[in-house]
Amino acid sequence: MTDALAHVANLPGVSEAVNDARTAVDRLLGHRILRRKSAAVSTESALRGARASAVLEGASITLDELRTTENPHDPVVQGALRVSAEMGTLTETWRQAPRQVLARLHVLAAADAVDSADLGRPRAEDAPVKDLLGLGDPPPPAEAAARLDTLSGLLTAPTKAPALVVAAVVHGELLTLRPFGWGDGIVARAAQRITLVARGLDPKSLVAPEIGHAELADEYAEALRAYASGTSEGVASWVRHCATATATAARDAQAICEALMRG
């Protein structure tokens, strides 16, 4: 059987970008504060990641506002927080049944925004689709469903591709397909992070790539459009961006560790 994900890993510039990101993550994982306070770093990273994902989904909220507002009214912010809070419980299921996890992520992301009958369900033919990143029209529902099946098959099959490559493809596919029509960005970014945890790059969920995507927001949209083009160059550009975003997020988590060291 052809290892399509390994083929992506061999595209120009991907290996170097992945190695750079891996080095940044490994440097973080070696920080001595994690022997005592890894849970605190993970919690802070989750909050920052939720805020970043919400902003990329069109919300306007600062980290200070998120800390001091008990129940933010913005459904995007609420959805991102719910997803972030439950992400850690979905890792095992993701390894075996990714479609089930995607449905659950959409339930969490969109609970305050869409009809309950549509939660966790693929969008209908005439359903509106948010396009915050200028990707253009998504594939029709039947094509999106078929590609989700393909993605699910890739995720449950053996591959030699690094976790970063697999996570980037998951993220890129989900935002290209926009299978639900609302909250797809929150779902896609959560799926990327779950993949990094499930495949061992970041077992304690200390790194929030959402932060890197938000810091590189212009590049994020451009790289996604390149991925959606379907060309080898476009896919490589997207994976390199995801690696850079992950390295950026690892450095952010390193700063959290340093702040905890200072007390």
C-alpha cells in the first residue's frame, strides 16, 4: 500500500522544517520546571491556544479578558474554550475512530451557534459555509464526505511520516473541506493538536500550534490557500508553515516555563 503521508514528508523543504520544529519541541520538553509543573504549563498553553483559535475564527478577545471573564458571550470563544477543555480526553479515540472525534469536536465548538440537530453532522447541500480565510467555495458535501473517509483511512493506517506532517495534513484537509460549515477552523486546529499528542511529539499537550498560526496569521491564510490548490508545491508550503507555527508555539510554552521558574 502506498504511504501517501510519507510522500508528503519527502516534499521539498518539509524535512528541514519538521526537524527545526522537533528541535524546538524537544528543547521545551527538557525544561526542568516540567518535572514539577507540567500540568500548569499545559493548562496555560490550553488557554492561550483557545484564545488564538477563537481569534483566527473571527472573535475579538484578549488573553486578559479571557482570564477575567467568567462566561464570554461570544459563541466562538465559548466553543474554543470547550474544545480546549475536552481535547485531552479524545486522544485514544482519535487513534482508532477519528470521524467520531471530529463529530464530538464540532458538538463542542458549535453548541451555541447552530441547531442541535446539526451538531456533529456533515453540512447539507444548501448549508452556508463560513470562509474567513478566503479559501473559496468548499467541495460539495458528497465530495467532502468521501475525502473525510480517505483522511480517516490515512489516520488509521501505518505511516512513516512524522507526527508534524500528519497533523498538518489533517488540519489542511479539514479546512479545505469545511465539513460542518460552522466552526471548522476550531475543529481543524484542535485536530492538529490532538494528532501531535496522539503521535508522541507532544505527549503532555504543552504546545499549542494555534498560537503559532495566530502569530503568523497572514502566512496562515496564504499557506492554506496553497494547500487547497492541491499542488505538491502548495502542500509543501502548508506543511512548512505548520512546522514553523509549532516551533513558534513551543517557544511560547518555553516562555511559560520561564515565567513559572521566576515565580
